[in-house]
Amino acid sequence: MIPLQAATRETFWTIGPVGKAAFYWLAAVAVLVFLYGVYARFAAYARGSADPRDRLSNLPGRVADATKTVFANENQFDGDLYTGVMHTFVLWGFLVLLVATTILGIDIDLYRPLTGESFWVGDFYLAYQFAVDAFGLLFVVGVGMAGYRRYRTREGRLWGKHTSLEDDAFVWTLFLLGVGGFLVEGVSMVGQPQRATETVSFVGMALATGLETAGLTAAGAEAIYGVLWWSHSLLAFAFVAWIPYAKPFHMISSFANVVARDENAGARLPNVPADLDHTNAESLDDFTWKELMDGDACTKCGRCTDACPADTVGRNLDPRNVILDLKSYRESVSDDPVAGSGSGNGPMATDGGTAAASDGGVADSAAASDGGTVPIVADEGGVIDAESMESCMSCMACMDACPVDIEHLTSFTKMNRQLVDEGAVDSNLQDVFQDVMQKGNTFGESQSARGDWADDLDEGVDVPDARETEVEYLWYVGDYPSFDDRNKKVARALARLFDEADVSFGILFDDEKTDGNDVRRIGEEFLYLELAGHHVETFADCEFENIVCTDPHSYNTIKNEYPEVDFAEFADDPMMPFEREEPWNPDGGIDVFHWTQVVEELVSEGRLDLSGDELDYTVTYHDPCHLGRYNDEYEAPRELIRATGADLYEMPRSRDDSFCCGGGGGGLWTEHEEEVKPSEERLREAVEDTDAGAAIEKFVVACPMCTTMFEDGRKTGDFEDDVEIVDVAELLIEAVEAGP
């Protein structure tokens, strides 16, 4: 028996000098193939267009943050405990085995030749063996969990038109590597009696005991060990070489994607340059290196598709397919050595929904040419179907769900801009654009009537003109509270709340136009620029401290996007109705608020004199996408609801998992073929899936667009007798009136 302090084992047991030489030669080849593949991938990204964001600023900090995010599996645990545990086992098992292999290589190839000794002995060796067995077991369990989820049903989110043999190969290769490693260890322990006391290798010891019980002798183990060892080694080398050319590359590209992420992506869209030759998504050349990397980072997990309200209600949009269709097309027309091997799904797909091109289709013809014969987005024959882009609600649920920070909305908006450039948008949207250009609002109403909603306010409640009076809050009212009869009630309720709390506020009356948030996400970038320029020039003529918005859409674009506009770039453009050249609010000196944030502070200061027991309704609350996912504001509306005394019940999908009303991204103005309207599905959830169920009396919202969509869904979905739609402001003013 070998003393514990001398515990070790022979690395190349039964492997002769020729075998060792072959091992090192194959290892070198595998590493070189791997390095070349990684280089080719990143070289392909470098050929993408420049990204408008500085995605590599503070690179050490970015890498540190990405390392924390990836190693902690934060995104995988988000809303899916099973996947979080599974991915943690696989990731940490893989990393520990990789580190263990590296340590062994250092000992054999560097330390021993230099010192004539080995550090892979005694306590270190035993600790090493225990760690390898423990994390190797977690690795095998994790891969087993992945296989179980993948194969228990072939109708789950892991399956789609881009599912291919490479997905199976990835899972089974990892599983065989994990199991094969333990089998090699177990056979080695049977054949080397001196390892009989190596109880720290608990998995190998258990396997060795099982093999001996089954009749394997030391001589038999020695005879078969070489075959098992070489099988395991060759599979490992093949896997290393294969990584850059297929799905395993996501282990690298996903990390890089998290490093390069834009924390404000989606809420802050990239600007379009003033270059007249600029195109948006005419060809692959228009996509940035980050957008190209998004395709390789995609793991096909389907979380984005599961979260997508458009896909849920049956529209022709699958966010995962859009990203992977673009990737497939890039590979089909590319001359990169790694192209064509990454998606494993054959020819290019033709839309972001469910259809796929047949063999020998447009992808092949494009590949034979210069890659410009196939439009990126079109009604027919494009890489992406225009209907898929028109179906998007710009809710950002896909981006929030994505564990590797793919920025779907950035690419989607790029394609929407291309459709607008080509005049290939829905006729209803064309009418909206015309109304905004000619009238300044999406209703086509006279701007002189913009402030008429205030005429019906109670006597004594005054709405000052912020162009003439210095105020604390410049109130951006928005289109729907100004012109829509239902939402005028919300505007009046909010004006009364401001008056009740003695807030100094004023509005712009006919100088207020559409904010441009949704116009921009539909793809009308230059109309958005006109609106932004008009508003910042108007702001400059007023005296105020802060801006407060009724609509989360207005709040988002004024807060996040107006400061990003380079007005100087367009100052000489005769089509732009502004002369401003300086950026607006670049240092954030002017605070921009959603009204719930302002009023929540007023309530906490006691300026609305609420006791907290004025109302006894049973209610639920819908998180607006632009307030929640876009701007991370979840508490202010809830605090205001609680301040009224109402009993608040959360819906199953709430906060960052909230389900879109369907109004974003132009959905307010378009009709779609869908199994059920998003607003109807959301109301069903409120009265059926919420803990209070049918006891829910009021469905509370904090967005005028949501109010409009849910009032419509309440009628079309036959919920009129089940629940009432109320804005937080309406609930608050009722509580104020009910007070002493």
C-alpha cells in the first residue's frame, strides 16, 4: 500500500512513447484548429459595420461584470430554476475539468522537466482527485438534466426550425466526455491496485467496485485501458477542434456578447447618420459587428420566443428565428472558412416565423452571387418576412428573457427602418406618419385643440402655459391624454392631483407634438428627428426644473433618446425644421420623470392627505413595458395603489415578466391576424390566473396606450362584466375625494 503522502498515479499508464508522441501531436493540431476557427469568427465580426455605441469602453470593468454574470449563471436562473441549476452544473463542471487538465499539463510538461519533481502528489493530488470527481459528477448530472429537458418532449421551446443534428451532437458529446472520463478512471483503478486506498476518487472508486463485481480483473483492465483512453482522448480533441465551427462556440461568443452589451439597448436606439448614401438593412454590410455576433451567441434556448407576446397570440414572429435566419443567411453567402457549419440547418430561412426555404432556394442563388440578390427584409422572398417585423410590439420581452444579451430590438428596428425607406409599411402606419407630419399628432386633429381636455376641469383647477410661466414641472401630456376621450379623463385626474398637492406645473399646449417614441420604433427615424428637434427647441424657450410625462413611451424617449441626438449633424438639412446644433440635456441636468414617480413622492410627503384606507377594491396592476422593462420602474405605481387602500394582487406575469398590451411598436394603429388579442390574453390572466381570480374588480394601468388597448380588449374579449379598466391617477383621485 502506498502512503498517502506519496499518493499519485501514472498519467500515461500503458501508453508507450509512440502513443505519447501521437497524443501531443493530435493535441497541437486540435488547439491550432480551434485557434484558427476562433480567429476566423472574430475576423468575420470585424468586417461588420462600425457600431454606434462604444461597446469596449472600460473593457476591464466590462469583463469583470460579464465574468460575474456568466459564472453566477444569473440570467439562466431568471425565472427558470431548473435551467439555472442545470447550466451551473455543466458550466462549473466543465471549467473545473478544464482547469484540472491544465494543471496536469503544467506539471507534466513544465514543472517536471524544469525541476525533476512533480507537485501532483500527496495531499495536492488527493484534493485534485476529489475536485475532479465531484465536479465531474456535477457535469454529468447537468448534461443529463439538459438531455432530459431536450428529449422528454419534442414540442418545447428547445425545438424549432433551426434545431439540427449539431444540437444533439453537442449534448451527447458532452455526456460521452463526462461518462467516458469516469469510465477511464474506474478501469484505471481496477488495473492499478496501488490506487485501492484512493477513496477521495469516490466516483471512480464506486465504478471500479462495480466493474470488479461484474468480473473485470486487473489484467483485463490493463488490456482494455488503452482503447478506452484513446477513445476518450480522440473525442476530447475532436470536441476542442469543433468548438468554433458549431454550437459549442456559444461558450465564447456568448461571453463576448455579454462583455459588449449596451445596458440601455432597446430603450435607447442607435441613431441614423445624416449620410445620404446610408442604408439600414439593405444588405448584410449594414449590420454592425455586434449584430453579427448576436447570431453566434444565440444558444437556440427559445426563451425569447416563449416570452414574446406576438408569438404567444399567433402572429408571424419568432424572435429566435429572426436572429438565426439572419445568421443562416450570413453563413450561406459568406466565404469565411467557418461559415455554413454553425447553424447546421441547411439553406436560409425566409421569415422570422415558421416558413423555411426549400433546398436550392434563394439562399443558394445568393451564395453563388455577391450576396446582394436577396433582400434582408421584404414582403416576399426576403431573409426576413416584413410581416414578422410589423408583428413586433417593441416590448423588449425577448431581450429581457435572453440569457446572453442578444439585442433583438436593435436589429428589428434596423429592418423596420429599411421597410420605411422603401415605402413598404402598413397603409395605416402611412396614414399615421402623414398625420404627424401635417398635424403634429397621431389623431390628425388640429394642434390648436391639444389643450382642450383641460376645459372640463373643475372650477379653480388651472393648467398654466409653460411657455409663458416659470414652473417646476413641464408636463408633457402626450397624444392620447390630449385627444382620446377615454384618456382625457386620466389627464384631468392627474391635473387635479397636481393641483391638490400644490405642484407648480405647466403644459406646452399646441407646441407639444407627438413624442416620436413609437414612430421611431416603427422605423420612421427622420420624422422622429424632426419631432425631437422641435421639442428640444421648445424646451429651450421655457423655464422649468424638471419634465414629467403622462405616457411611459414619452418618458422613455425624452429621458433616454433625446439627449443622444446629434442635432449638429442634421442642422444643415433643409428638411429638418430645427436650427439647434447643441445636444440636449447631455449631462442629465434636467430630470425626466413618469408622473407616478412624482406623485409617489408627493404622497410620501403627505401632500395628498391619504390615510391608506380610503378604498377597498380588489385590484391587479399591469406593468407597462416602457415603464417597467424599459426603465426599471416597478414600485412607484404599486406604492400609489397601496396608498389608496386598495388590495393589490399580482398577476403571474408581472414586473419584468409583464405581458405586453399589444400597443407598442405601432400595434396601436395596425390590425393583425392573431388567435387572440394580447389585451384579451392579459385580461384573461387577470381574472383567471391571478390569486384573487374573479374577485378582481379593477385592472389598474399606468399608460394611456395600455388604457386604450385594454378598453378595446375588454369589449372584444367579453370582459365588460368582469373587470373595470382604471388608471392609477383615476384610482388616486377617487381616494382623495373619498378622504376627509
